[in-house]
Amino acid sequence: MSSNGHSSSSLPSMIKRSLIATVIAFLLFLPTLGIKTAASGGVDGLFLIYRWALLGAGCGLIFVARMAYELFWAPKDGEQKPIKAPSALARALGSSKVAKTVGPALLVFAIVFPFLPFSDRYILDLGILIITYVMLGWGLQIVVGLAGLLDLGYVAFYAVGAYSYALLSIHFGFGFWMCLPLAGLLAATWGIILGFPVLRLRGDYLAIVTLAFGEIIRVVLLNWRSFTGGSNGLSDIPRPSFFGIPFNQSEHGFAATFGLEYSSMQRIIFLYFLILALAVFTFFVTARLRRLPIGRAWEALREDEIACRSLGVNTVNTKLSAFAIGAMFGGFAGSFFAAKQAFVSPESFNFMESATILAIVVLGGMSSQLGVVFSAIVMVGGVELLRQLQFLKSVFGNDFDPSQLRLLLFGLAMVLMMLWRPRGLVSTRMPTVFLKDKKTVSASMISQGRG
Amino acid sequence: MNYFIQQFINGLTLGSIYGLIAIGYTMVYGIIGMINFAHGDVFMVGAFVSLITVIIFGITGTSSIALGIGALILVAAISMVIAGVYGWTIERLAYRPLRGSFRLAPLITAIGVSIFLQNFVQATQGARVKPLNAIISGGFTILEGNDFVVRITYMQILIVILTVVLMSGFTYLISKTSLGRAQRACEQDMKMAMLLGIDVNTTISTTFVIGAALASVAGLMYLLYYGVIDFYIGFSAGIKAFTAAVLGGVGSLPGAMLGGMVIGLIEVFFAAYFSSEYKDVAAFSMLIVVLIFMPQGLLGRPEIEKV
Amino acid sequence: MSQPLLSVNQLTMRFGGLTAVDAVSFDVYRNHITAVIGPNGAGKTTAFNCITGFYKPTSGDIVLRHKDDTEFKLQEMEDFRISQTAKVARTFQNIRLFGGMTVLENLMIAQHNHLMKASAYTIGGIFNTPSYQRAQEAAKKKALSWMDRVGITDRADDPAASLPYGAQRKLEIARAMCTDPVLLCLDEPAAGLNPKESEELNALLRSIRDHDDVGILLIEHDMSVVMEISDHIIVLDYGRKISDGNATEVRNDPAVIKAYLGVVEE
């Protein structure tokens, strides 16, 4: 039944294959869409709700989808699937000329963003969220994209940064600018601590161990109540001020000092520019690091670790520095998060976050900083958009909550993304030093690292 | 001492469940070198399917023993079939197209499938935990002491026996039949296996189906033993079972079982003697310790990298 | 003759029950090309990997001597230290270039340790200090000079994986030389080269021997290369050294003939 390139393209066989797909879908949907367990509230336990209409709709959808695939996309008799060349968009995004114009244009847009007419509290929060993920993406890009080290526990550094900020500001009264470097330092230290045990691990093993680390940190945060507040987290974190001037309605507040009418938006706009500044800082530092020997060593490590060692490169230090610097930026972002929310709890630092940040880096294209920006906009913004799809309530009934679908569609998007563009939107690489011309290196030549 | 023995029994029972899930991980990693991230969630789906089937058949604790066991076997069979279809579909749709492509892609896809499955079940079945009244209850006392009474429940006996039976059956299947030979050939050298006429695609698909089926039996056991399931059990059970697979030696079926037992025992003893809140930390730390000090596991072979 | 650059004494490597290298001893001299030859499975690559630190020998010692008489016990050193401190460079049988990086980038990475120091371990580099800029320019110049010497300057900005096979081999050698080694170890440098390319390789190796004040140690199967350029040949068979001398001596050594061709049945 598997398609081994010899499937015929006659209509009856198309229908037959679509029917088989439908039968499979029936088996998959029966215990999920078709039959639902519900609590009766009594001692008899659960009872079953049969949703035949939903099941039928699901199967019908699969049948139609498969037929459409057979009619329009599937390679015909004997036809080979053509090898996809990178699309014009991908090539454009990867070229340095385009990057030189699009990059600054995006920055200008980002600067004026809070003052645009449609930027209300909700939109501004979304902007802050996206920029935070861009910054996290750039941080993780050092570890995964440049050095080729699969880190599935990056959220741990985000958490260290956030909790460090919270604890330092609550217990010692340090201000934001004091806490920020300390949080980064602590996160970098944890990056080294994580890096040491995993030095000899490669590929999937490295990934799962970093995932385990992330989970360990989350469980510790959850249970070490005396230090971290446990599941209640830490609240009443001092809110950031405009270099000492608080954002409140008092005479000494920001509004009064600058002769403006008080608005709660002022603090939000400040936070927005704060994260924007942090992100721009991250961008410039990471872009610079790439051109330095350390950045080249990271990329060489990804390409071939043994060759690196044969050239006298201390790969232990190279790996640890990648973990540490990547972690540091995660720590900075975490500080910002704690300052913005004024509250931290372990729930914000779970595996889903690590997976999201990793997905942003992979979708953006491992080497492209601009790619990370686009993929963060698509993933974070796109998923938020789903919350707005209230019209689906009319299809599925009033107790259907589209935000439940958020993660579902996120998972589906990850799969589809990999099937469509396994190397990300911008899969090419820009050399960091050149004699005459800066030529883009195409994706097929770039190694993805074995750990 | 009695307390220790009781925990030992409990640990073996939990370990059996982990072992059955671990087999799926170890077989898939052995044959295509990828961690099937979504495998733990197939275990979870198996548990849900079992739950629904049990309710449909109306099996309760008051049924007669023979009828009950017979019905449960039927439940296991149905659950294995549906989980097998899930396993097959996941491999076919999400992994096969990416075989041989960019190395990171199958990992991301697998994570995506895992997230999708968890939330698919949550969305269709509701986010609340699902309880089930005990079906097989009772047991007998084996040791009585002043401080502690050691009991083995019938459920525990059933789990261990069923696990041993399934393990032996599949070990026989793997070592004696042509499927097993095909699997081992693919593990060693896939291109060569293809050139020799082995249907690699079918071998891989069958591996996924078998792994999924065993995981679904583990799901049924989990449901009956703990009496409550939710859509999230796949995540932590998955990591622990993967740890078990690595501990036992990737690619080795007896190793997966052995690793499962060890992890189950570690988790139960840690919870009993130290802290039950941090028991997951103990299991995850085991993973780190094993991969650093003994990456080939207890029953595996060390790999030498050719320069 | 002066003191040997590299002295291998009773080198033994055992893998479980298999003895791959059995008490092999030989010397390598500066400004000489020394070739290690032997039938397949003779233990050449194993010995090589012991010298360059990728395996730890079971017993025996490997001593490298610098001009100032500093000695390095290679059997105790980590692989990257052997390159970094003892200044032994190597190439690989299966060419290990950084494929996704350009020719120039490959040559710059070879100078990593020097550049790291010059960048004050990255801090100076971030601020683009004048001393770092000077070091970077000097490194580029050195890379350029090697590119010219092996003839791949026109491909400087192309990814290494896009080069033809012969050019890749040359790049690997140039990259090894950019680490300023005293001993250059080459693992089957002529493998896969056509006769013209082998000629170019011979010329390159002779030039390195004559001008760069290094010793060259190579493993090779291609006799046209070995006999043409080697000053000194060592023959291994089944892990043991069976001959040691110049090209003429070795070519006529009955033990060598027997190892390669077997004894003629009467």
C-alpha cells in the first residue's frame, strides 16, 4: 500500500488510495474525535459521548484532502519529484544586499511601532512578546545554529535570568541595570555547568540530556519553596523605573516630570523600548562575535569537530563558550521578563518554551539572524492571530475555545514546516571573512553538526 | 526491611511499564538512529483508547474473573491495533519524508508530533484527568512483620506476567524470524540491506507498529494500575522510558526491559526513602549519569569513532 | 645527521585481542620526507593516529623534539594539544574540510589560537583594537600566500565543499601548514588523484620540505609518489616494521617484496 513510486494515476486507484486513507483516519479519529469521555460527577465514573457527526466530518475531510492531493500534487506515473530550488523569497532573504536594506527598515518600523495609530495595549504587548522571542532566538542561534549543539533545554537559562532578577531585586533591592549583568553572569555560569557533562555527547543524545536538564531545573524551581516560592512563584518584584523616575501618577512620576498626562501606556512603551534595546544589543554582539575567531571556531565545530582538534582548537573551551554566551543572552531576556511581569513562576519555563525557541531558530534558518526575526513574527504573531478566530465558535459550538487549538496548531505547524522547508526559511550562510566577494554559501554544503 | 521489599515489588511493577515503552524507543533508535519523541504520547493514546474500550465493554470490578480477563485481553488487542495505526501513520507522514534529509529536521518533526498528539487528545477529550474505578483489585499478603505488611496485588502480578510474556514473544520474533533478521540488517547498513532486496520501508514501518502496540499495552497497564490518566502522562513517562532504553543499551530488547526495571526501582525507592516531589529529578539525573559514564548502556556495545 | 625531529620507540597499540601495531620504532627527520607504507591492514593509520593523538597507545613512547631541544611526549598529550603546543599538523584520509565555510575561512581557522590571543580572548576583538586588526590582516596575508602556493587563490571565497577533489586535497595541506607546524603528517595525500595531480602534489611536498623547515611524515599507497619524493621509507606489515631505509634499499628488500607480492610457489 505504500507509495514506492509506482502508484498508477488512474482515477479508480486514486479513489482506492483515498478510501484507504479514510479508513486509517477513521481508526485514528474514532477514539478521539468520535468518542469522548466525560465525567458524570457521580461515583459511576465516566460516561461516553458519541460524536458521529464530528467523526464523519473528519473522515470526509481526509478523503477530500487525499483526493485533492492525488489529483493535483502527487507525482504522476513514473514522474520524479523535482528537486526544489530555494524560492525567490528564500534567496532574497539570504542575500546580503537584501539583508542590508530589510534589516534597518525593520528596525525603523520597530522604533515607530508604539506610536502608530493601531498600537493599543494588546498590540504593544504582542510586540514585546515577539521581540523577546527574537532575542531568545538569537541567543539560541549561537548554540544550535553556529556551534551545532542541540540544546532542548534553553528555557533553563531564561528561568535563571528571571529568578535571579526577582531574587536580587526583592532581597537586595538592586535596580534593573544592576540586576541585568548579574543575571546574565549567573545564566552564563549555568551554561558552563550544563556544558561540562555534555561535552562528549552528540546529536540526539545531547538534545535529550539538555531537555532533562531543563526539566530538572523546572522541578527544582517548583519544589524548592523556601528559595523560589514553589508553584506560587515570586511576586511583588519591583517594577522598572525610568532611570529612577517611577511610572506612577505621583508628582515625582514619569508623567508629571515630563509634563505629560498620566497613562498606563507609558510604562508599557518604556518596556517596549527596553526590550528593543536589549534585542538590538544582542544582534550587534552576536553579529560581531561571528566575525571573530571565536565565531569561526563555533562554526568549524559544527562542521567537523575532529578537524578542529587537529588544528589545535580547544573544542572544550569552544563548546563551553557557546553554551555560556548563548545562556547569557537567555539570562538577559529572563531579567526583562521578570521586570515586565513583576511575577515569576515555574509554569512559564517549561519544555514548550524551549521547543518554541528552537522551532523559531530552525524555521528561521540556522545561520540567518534576519530569518529568526521573520520566523518569530510568524510563529508568535501567527499563533496569537488564532485567538482572534472567534468565528470558529460558530462551527464547533460555544464551549469551544480556539486558544486550546493554539498548541495543537503549533505542533502541526512544526511538522508541516519541516516537511516543507527542513532547512528553514533562509537556509544559506554568509561567510564572515572574504577576499574579494561575499558569496552566499548554499544550504546543501553546510554541515548541521553531529552534536 | 519489609518496607524495602514492598517498594521493590512496586518498583518492578512500574519498571515493567517503563520497559514496554522503552522497547519502542530502542527499536526505532536502533534501526533509523532517531529518538521517536512522539513515542511517549503514543503510550498516552493507548491508555485513552483502553479507557474508552473498557467503558464500552462495561468492564467493572464486579465482573467474574474469567470474563474480566478475557475482556481485558480484547481491550488490549483493540488498543494495540489502534495504537499501531497511530505509530504507522506518524512514521509514514512525519518521519519517512524526512529520511536522509537535514539532521535536525526529524527531531523537530518528532517534537511537533508530540505536541500535536498531546493537544489533540486534550482538545478532543477535555483537559481534565480521567479516572477509572479499579477493575482488578485485591491481592495477598506475603510477609507480615511488626512494622509493615508486604502485599502483592493481583494487578501487579498480572502486569509482570504479561510483560514477561510479551517480552519473550517479541524477543523470539526478533531473533528467530525473518523480520528480526531484516531489522538487524537495516540497523547495520541500510543501503546494503536495500540492495539485497530487503523491503526497508516495510521493516521500518513494522518496527514502529510493534513499538506502538507494546506502548499501548503499557498504557492499559498504567490505566488499570493507577486508575487515572491524563493527556500529559506521555511526556514524563517518555523521558523515563528513553532513559531506560539508553541504560539498557540502545538496540537491545532485553536491555530495554532491564533498563526499565532499574528506572522503575530507582524512582520508587527515591520517592519512598528521600522525596517524592523530586523523584522525577532522580530519573532524569540517571539519564545524564548514564550518558556520561556509560553511553553504550549495560547490554550494548561501545562505539569507536573512525578517524 | 642531526637529532631526529620525531622518535617513535616500541610503539604498540592493542584493541582488545587484536595487536594493530607491534613494537614499531622509527625516526623522522626535519627537512626530510618520510613515508610509511605497507599492505592494507598493516597498522599504518593506527600508528599515525597514535602519533597525532587520536588514539592512546597501549605502550611505547613518541618523542617530538623542537629546535630549542624542548621535548614533547606525544603519547601522553591530548590530540589538540599535540597540534597546538607540539606543533604537529595532520591531514585525513577522507578529507576533513569545513565544507560550508569558504577556502579563506578554512585557512583562518587554522590560525585560530594565534588570533584568539591577539583578540584578547574575544574582548579585544569586540572592540576591534588596532592590534587585533593587525593580527587579522597578517593572518589573511598568510592565508593568501598559501593559497597562491597551492594555486587555489581564485577560489578563495568559494565554499570548500564546492572545490574539485584535487583542490580540496591541496587546501587541506595548506590549512595544515597555516598552523605553523614543525611536523606535517599526511594520511594518503595522493588518494584519488590523477597522474597530473600527483605530480603537482610531489612538487608541493618537495617545496615544503625544502623551504618550510618542517619534517613530513606520510602514509601512502601510491608508489609513484612514494618512490619519487621520499628520503626515507618505513615498511609495516601485520603491525611490525619489516624494512627501514631509502627508496632503493626498500625497493629491493626481499622482506618487502614478500609482504606485497607473497612468496612465489615453486
